[in-house]
Amino acid sequence: MKKNNHGMKRAMEKSNNNHQFRRDPISGNWSLIINDEKELRKLAEDYKRKTVEDINPKSKYAEGNEGATPPEIFAIRDPGTNRNDRGWKVRVLPNNDPFLQIHGDLDNRGAGMYDVMNGIGAHELVLESPTPGEHLADMSSEQLQNVLAAYRERILDLKRDTRFRYVLLHKSHGEGDEDLLHHSHSHVIATPMTPPRIKVELNSAKDHYDYKERCLFCDIINQEISEKERIISENEQFIALSPFASRTPFEICIYPKKHQTFFEWNTEFSQLATTLKTVLGRIKSILNDPKYIMVIHSGPNIAAGKRRGYWKTIERDYHWHIEITPRFHGLTSFYIGSGFQINVASPERAAGILRSGRF
Amino acid sequence: MKKNNHGMKRAMEKSNNNHQFRRDPISGNWSLIINDEKELRKLAEDYKRKTVEDINPKSKYAEGNEGATPPEIFAIRDPGTNRNDRGWKVRVLPNNDPFLQIHGDLDNRGAGMYDVMNGIGAHELVLESPTPGEHLADMSSEQLQNVLAAYRERILDLKRDTRFRYVLLHKSHGEGDEDLLHHSHSHVIATPMTPPRIKVELNSAKDHYDYKERCLFCDIINQEISEKERIISENEQFIALSPFASRTPFEICIYPKKHQTFFEWNTEFSQLATTLKTVLGRIKSILNDPKYIMVIHSGPNIAAGKRRGYWKTIERDYHWHIEITPRFHGLTSFYIGSGFQINVASPERAAGILRSGRF
């Protein structure tokens, strides 16, 4: 409900503006798109992260301090270097303060009319650079490919555990305590049920395929390629775009152009690294290094699913993608009560800015 | 993903704690409940609102400055006082900077595979007291009943407009610019489609009734009354409780105990005012006057719906309620990517605190 009260004059001006509800065909939710140039220009200021000056080069997560962390689960390393020692490019640790517990059996039960499941899962920390302060947008293509390869390894490995229905790659840039705040990192989180947002996407994708015999996401990609105005960046394999019903200004979605269900079935990441570097570089430079969330929405764990007969059509229906969401602020109170998201930047305008690199 | 890193010791301690996924039978979403006493105690500090010292008694919304605002749409007044003059108890204005436009016809159309609707709607501002700084928690029962009666009037009136599928009463306490920040107010927002959260509730309620021939909400109320531990306050007509799968610490839901579909079908509000005053007073005193959101989830606009044959079973299925959500913070990044909400206070613990008035 945060909106300035500059009086009736502005309200009148605004009635001439783009003022649309748009439905997202994936989530089924409606966003209210209010393209408001004044608010848009304030974003670059509002989105500013907390100070980044105090990067700690002696952080326990920096190369050389491997003894100060729990033993590594996985690392991509220079040849000839040792586990839990120098020479790593990407390093994966158990999360110190996990909100899910790795040990135990699943206990899924009813409690009267309610459903309860114990908090079994995995929570790992991916250190994406040996150097504090080096973020994804600054990395060489080679290092970005290492990071993506590490995501792949952990997702594949955790999916061997059939207690887990889903493995989510979750990055929250500019968030984290102490040393982590300024050290590029992501979380790999394995959960005993499919996350609600993924479940909605799976259901929409299945309905769309059942009805049209085409992949929902492929249809979106085709329409976006023909309309062009929401495309930010494109190469042979990948397309980055501002979603038609963006929930938040400068939301970005990256799709493989060819139908593919699972992120982790890729073994080569050079074009994805190029696309990521482009879009993360743009939001960093245009919005002054904002906080953002990045998630990989890959297909669910078919090893866990098949056993139960779920999602037989998953490879047909689902199309993995990456969502990047600069952190919204202020406007979310209406969302909490109603589910309507209000967005002050039209996706066409946002894509134009991200494509050109300037307002 | 904001969690402190106090090392393995805390992680070990935590494995003994309540650590549960719980499914909300209304939204279908899962919350991860991690009862964390340390985080819980920090909330009272974190939840502190911005300074409330600078209440402006000369605010344009204060009694006596009626000429500085747009003309009133509705007011509850002392007998013999005039429109747009002193003597009001509750006053409703058009919102100065609405995000929906009242004028125009609905234009619902497809755009390729997407759906678009123009931003037609109504957006009104309810001034809940003639005195800046007097909030719902501080009011006399009589004044709270005036406020509830004003909500009712505006909802009834806006529902006469069949362009509107829904009328939402939305309050965001501690938010707003300039004079509004410290002047108790709510928004009445009429929208041309049912808000996504209400739609999910309507669907769950219908599924439940179709299957069990009972109201979903009545079933919840019955289970809560028999289990007792999540009840905060109860009188003859109303019950206030911490929802089983609370999305956020100290979330509160108020239900009429007898099945009723529409808030606005009430004409007498004394018991509801008592319940509201109790729970808002508790969160004010325990959590240092936090920001919170309050919404009334009433049934949709059957005048608009009937014409189209929707929701024939609405009076059977749906049960109105009030949701109160202290503003969460920090932990929401995981929610944005996954749809899982993480809550550091179990509803049983939260209800115990709210019931007793102390930690």
C-alpha cells in the first residue's frame, strides 16, 4: 500500500498510464501492472544494498581458512589439491544452522483434519568463489560454469535420496549473516514434499499439455520470440525475458529454448553462463547491485515420484527455468492479504532497460 | 534464509526442537514450523515500528481539516453535523493515489496465450478515528463498532457495482506516507476479479464440502475448540486462534463460530469489537506495536458472480474471517522462490503468549 500522496494531479496523470491486470499462465496469479516512471526511477535508489565496503578477506569462508568450516561435501578443485585445503574453485558445505534435518525417517501423518510431516531434508551451502566479494556478475565465464556444474552435482546427488521429493537451488544475493553477507553463496535445499510454487507450475503445465498437446513453457517462449518486446538477451540455447505478468520490477526468467525438464541433465554450461552473466551484470549496473533472489526450478525428484506413481507425464509437461527476482519492498502488504502483486514497472519497459543497459 | 550462524552447537540443540512441516487445509500450502525461542525473543525487538513520536495533530486527516481532503464518500457522524465538516467518528474518502480506476468498462481480453484486464476498480480510504495517533487497539468498543459498521457500509455499497467481483478490506498498520503513517486507516479495494488468495480458499472450501458435506472452516473451528492449545480468545460469537500452519509468528485468525458467508451481513458488532480489541491489544503490548496487516476475507460479490453462474454453492461453502499478520521480515526470500513459509514460532507457543499476554 506504499504509494506517495502527491495528490489528485498525479492520480489524473496516472489514469493515462498503463494500468493492467495480467494473468501469469504458469502460476494462475494476477499482477497489477502500473507503469510509473517516477517510482521506477526511485527503484535504483531504493534497491541499494547495505554497504559492501566491509568485505572481510580473512572470512572463514575464504580460501586458506578451510579448517574453520565443517568438512566439505563436494568441491571443484585444481588438480592435485586436497580435500578441505586450498586450491578449490567452488566448495559445498553442510549449512551450519540448517532449518531441515538430514537424519531420520519421514513421518507423514494426519492430526485430525490437518497434515503434518517432520522437518527432514538437506540444507547445504555452496561457496561460489574462493575470494570474498567476488559475485556471480563479476566472475569469468569459466568460474560461472564451475558454479553451475557444482549446482548440478549436488542436485543429482541429493536426488538419489528418495525421501526427498524436490531439490531447490536457492540464492539470496545480499542476504546472510557475518561473513556470508559478502561471500557469494547459494543454498541447496532438499525437501520431503514438492514446494508449493513448483506444484502449481507442475499442475498448470500438465493441464496445458493435456488440453493443447504442447508444453506451456515452449508456448510462452514462442510467443515471446515472436513479440520480442520482453526479451532481454538470447543466444542459440537460452532466452532471458521479463515475464508478461512480472510480480516485481525487473523480474527475469531464463529458459532453455529447447524443451528440457531437468536443469541437472545438462553437462555443459557455457551458453547458460553467458546469459546469466549478461542479466546479472545488467541488474547490478542499472540497479546498483540490488538484493535479488535466484532459484532454479527444475523438475521434481522422479526417483521419489516414480515409486509413488506421481508425475508420469513430467518429462512431457515440465520445462526447467531460472527465476531472478530483485527484492521487492513496500508494495507487498497487499500481496499478503489478497495474492495480487502490484508492479510499478511494465515488463516491456523493464526489458527495454535491461536490454539497453540504461533507463 | 536469514538465520544466525552460531555454529554446530546450536544446530545440535535445534534437532531436539519442534521441526515440522504443516499443511494449511485452506490454502493447501505448507509452512515449516521451527520453534526457536531465541529468534522468538528477538521478534519483539525486530518488530518495532518506526518512530511513532511525530504524530501530527494538524494532519489534513484530523478533525477540523475536512477542507484539505477530497469530499467524503461516507461518514459516521454525530447527529446534526454536516458532510465534510467536524463531528465525524469514521470518514471514508476516495484514495488520493489509487492503483485502480473507478471509471470505465471492463475490458477482459486475451493477448495470444496471455490474459489481460484493464485496471478498473475502486480504492477508498477509511479514516478510523478523528484523532491522529489513536489506533484500533486503543479505541473504545463503541468506536471500534463504528469502524466495523463503516467497513460494512462500504463493502455493501461497492458490491452493488457488478463490475466488481470482490471487495477487500485491507489494513496495513504502521505503513503509509506522511500524515497517514500515524493516522489509523484502512483501504477498501474493489477488484474486477477475485483475488488469488480468496480464489484458492473458495476452491478448497468447495472441495471440502463436496467431499465431506461440511464447511471446511466449521471443521477447523471444531477441531480447534476441542484441542484448545491454539485458541487466543473466545466469546459466544467469535473465536481468535493461531492457525495450525501459521505462515508467520503471531498470525491470528478470527472466525464467527456460527457458519456465515459474508462479513457484511452482520449488523451488530459488539462481540467482534471485543475480540478485535483483545488480540490487537495483545500484539501491541507484547510485540511493541508491530506493523501488521489485517484483511477481511468475506465471500465474493454474488451480484457479479450470479450473473455469470459462478459460485452457486458459495453460501454453503464459504465462511468469512479476519486475518491479522504481523509483518514478517528476513525469512521471506525462501518463500518467494519456493512457496514454503518458514515460521520460528509454533502456533501453540504463539497462542500461549497471546493468551497470557507475556512471554
